[in-house]
Amino acid sequence: QVQLVESGGGLVQTGGSLRLSCAASRFTLDHYVKGWFRQAPGKEREGVACINSSNGSTYYADSAKGRFTISRDNAKSTLNLQMNSLKPEDTATYYCVAGSRRDTAQEMCVNSFDPNDYWGQGTQVTVSS
């Protein structure tokens, strides 16, 4: 069974930083378009940052540009999200997603649902004001 496991969430003050990581088991993330999504209570799911491993191209939501950086470690089959200058509105559950039939990083982040995607269980990020 394919599994994605996120880690690194927690409570941080406004302006602080967190680094999220996602590890895959029973498959490798190398050839997938991957991304980080988030969802806060009462809000729509949002594709925050996505990356196409085949060419390294990335896409960031406007809310993440300049503050978040997505990266992958193919040797370890992990996906990371460095989040700096965090704001209370970044508070959400963050999910690691791997798309088996996605074409580009932008397509994945903008079109947040595809039945062929694999999702992790999520990690909570809370930013206090």
C-alpha cells in the first residue's frame, strides 16, 4: 500500500519558520509531480507549492511566493516545504500529495483534485499572532 507520511508541523509564532517533510513508503516519489496542499476549517483546499521532478519546475500559490520553498531529495525520496515569515493565515492542515497522472506543477496546484493522486494524512501547522 502506497503511503505518504508528513512531519514537521507544529505551533509557531508569527514571523517564525517551519520545515515540513514528506516521506514515501512502498514507492518512490522520483517520477511524480508532487506538491503541498493545505486546508483550514471552513476554507477551500489550496495548492500551496508544487514541483515537477522530471524538470525541476515549481509553482507557488500567490500566498506562498517569496516565503515558502518546495524541494525534493530524490536520494531519500522525500519532499520538503520550507516555510518562512509565517502568518496566522497560514494556519491549516498541510498535506503532501503525489500525482501519478499530473502533467505540470502548475496544473497540479491549480487543479487540486485528481482521483489518481496519493495523499498523506496531514500535519497541523498553527501560527499564533
